[in-house]
Amino acid sequence: MIVGAGSAGAVLAARLSEDPERQVLLIEAGSGGIPPGDEPDTLGTPVVTGYNWDYSAHVGSRAGRGRRYPYPVGKVLGGSSAVNGAIALRGLPADFDGWADAGNPLWAWEHVQPYFVRIEDDPGAGAPGHGVGGPIPIRRPHHDELSVITSAFLRACADNGLLEVPDLNGGPGTGVGLVPSNARGNTRMSTAATYLASAVDRPNLTVRTGCRAVALVRNGRRVTGVEVVSNGRLHEVLAGRVVLSAGAVNTPAILLRSGIGDAERLRRLGIRQTAHLPGVGRNLADHVAVAMWAVPNPGVCQDGEPWHEAMARVASGAGGHPDLNLFLANNVSTSAVPALGQMVAEEKAVSLSAMLVSPASRGEVFLTEADADPTIVLRLVTNPGDVESLMCGARLAWAVVRSSRVAELLKHLVVWTDRMVEDDSTLRRMVETFAAPTLHPSGTARMGPETDDLAVVDQCCRVHQVEGLWITDASVMPSIPSAPTNLTCIMLAERVAEWMAESGKA
């Protein structure tokens, strides 16, 4: 039984049901899919609304002045892969070698790279280390079809010493390049489309939508099923093995309701303890971004142009690991970004964001009551090093925005000024005020050996101290990869499906 049909869960269900002798049940709290009439006609919508868990997140005492941010995560077949920005970036080799160094040697780059190749259908990469014929179509824009602002961004980056790299998925270095996407035409290709669609008619695979997991059914320390709400009724569904793939927000909430978590917190909630695993809900990481918005001149943004065509990968320290992405967003409908619509009267905007992809700040997901929705506290930029890195990123972004190549395309900038960027104390306040999450939660049930006090699963994603339970989603990531998490979740699920298939034959 697999809980959650998102980026990882749909992959698991498709792969494990390839064996006709294995019965697989996949449950999803959301609907069976986005109806054709509701799909946006372009990738110019960063998050498709109406098919999400309607969560909000507390940013933390040093970001957003204590405000909450909307924090939608997918609630539909395909999960967040059906509603996200469709960016198909791998993590960097150093990310996965870091997982290995944390006590998870099976996740070193040499072991995960073949799985990134396997999942791809990337005929345009033109370089070794890429796959063709895999389930995930990966496409890059051609230079002759780039928007005016993207072309100017590439030239401005070159003027600032950032060389263009032909393949952002091809190596660890810095540079500027075109963003690969998992799309066909202007349509997101979610795991529901790329994995489930070809598997859903198998007689040994059952998919139930509108079925929300509440807690696990336990017999001592063995998980024997899941308590679900379906059609307004609570009932138990039993299974020989259970996999939580509900995402880095909902997976820890299900664990906590099931008595798996910090013993003292469980006691205060009145929940009977199944296993003392204090890492459940802790170690929450998200990429954090500071955006510089501008209103383009008339005609610069054209209908149908995608949001993301290009980005730069840079290091905040001399000779260091690339820890910053400069993401250009083109053709943004101001109505799609609520806070932006309050500041900008025009219909279209563009932005350049400095995104910190290796943040040290950590938040948590927890329950305030046993039957409550999860509370999300991000604590963005609470680590001083994160602030310093984002200050560096903001200055790099400002240099690009103020370059003649880009500036001549802009009617005016929003909020930001030269003085704000040049003065250290002012820039520090700006970063702490405008730092925002990017909806890539991870790490809330992290992978690690039992000697790691905060580890929740072993390197094969089996939950410590509990039998019959696996976790396969972004919550198991020991540290957040230096890229949006969707492609890494798919890779992770491919590996766990192999291990579960083999162990099921034993």
C-alpha cells in the first residue's frame, strides 16, 4: 500500500505493479487529475491552483517579519509534479556524495547517476551521461526561440563573467544556461502522465483517489495498514507493507499521529508511542529566494512564453561549491503572485531571483493537536551564513538587472534601489525581510544510520524501529539537493522500488 500518488508514489506504484503476482494499492487524497479545461495553456503558471493542500508556513522570526506564506503542495494524481514549475534539474554530484558521507553510501553520485539517466528521455542533451527513451521527457528551449528578456539575460551574465554552459545537468560547475523542463509542448508531464497512465489498467494495481491517510494501523511495532478517510468515513485498510509517499509535510504528520516521533512531544499530544524517533518533522529544509521584480516595457513579454528559460549557477564564495542560482522569471502574470499584484498595477512582470540552494537554516513540521493539520515553521535565514550568501546573490542579481542589456527592456523596478544593494546593513535587512520559500520542502524524516539521533529511515528507506514501513519522498533527503526536488524524488523512487521488489521475492 502506497500513501500518496505524487512525484515518488506514482513511480513506486507503476514499478511495483510490473510484477503481476504483486497486489498494489495506491491512495491519493486529491482528485484523479486536472480536467483538460482546467489545465493552464502554458507553463507560465508557476503553481497550478485548486489542486493543492491549502497550507501556509511560518517563515520564522528573521524572515518576512513573522508573516506566513502560502505553502501549497500537490493534492492530485501526480502530486506536486502535476502543479509545479516543471523544472527538470538534477542535484549536483556533491549533493549525493554528501548523503553518502552522512552514513548513506548507497546514495553516492556514482550510484544515483545511472538512475537519472534511466528516467530521462532527453534526445537534445547532445552529451554523454543522458538517457533516451525513459519515461520523463526533458526538453530545453532553442536559442532562436528565446524571449527577448532571456536573450538579454544570457548576454548580461556573460558581461559579468558567467560563461554559458550547454548542459546544466551535465556537471558541477558554475555558469549560465538554458533550463531543462519535463514537458511536452506547454504541458507539464507529471508522474501521473509518465508512469501511472500506462499502468493504471493493470489488474493488480488499484488506485483510489479522494482517500486521505490519517494514521497507520499498528500491531506493536509492526505496521499492518492505514487508517483512511474516504467519502467522509474513517476505516482501516490492511496491507503487508506500507510506503509513505505523502511528501515532506504530510508524511511526518502521519508518523506523529501514529506514535512515531519524539516521545515527549507525543506524550504532550496524548498519542501512544510506537517508536521514539525524535527526527520526525525536524530538519525541514527549503530553498530560499530573494526576488527582484520589474515591470517590462510594452511588448517585451509575449503571451505563451514560459516563465523559466534560463538560469545561472554561481558560488557565493571564491572557488566554492555552487550554492546560488540566479533564476530569471519572464512573462509573469501579476495575478498569479498575490503579493506582487498588490505592488504592481500592470498585468505582466519579470523577476530575477537569487536562490540559495544549500541553506543551513532548518525548520520543522509538527502537530499542535493530535488531529490537527501540520504546522510548518521554516525558519528561513536564521543561520547568519545564509544571510551572507543571499546578500552576495542579491548583488550579483542586481548587477545583471542594472546592466544596459536588461535595463533597456524594463519600464521600472519594484522596491529595490542602488542604495539598498550597496549598503551592507540595508541589504541585510532586505534579505531578512524578503527571503521567501520556494515550495521544495525536504528532510523531515531524514535518512541515516541508527547512530544518527535524527535519522528516521535507513539508507534503503526502511523506518528505524518499525517493521513493515518505508518512506519514499523528499522527507528522507538528509540534505536538500541543489535543484528543485522533483527529479530527485523520481530517481529516489526508482531505486526504492527496485529494493522493495527484490526484498518481496525473498
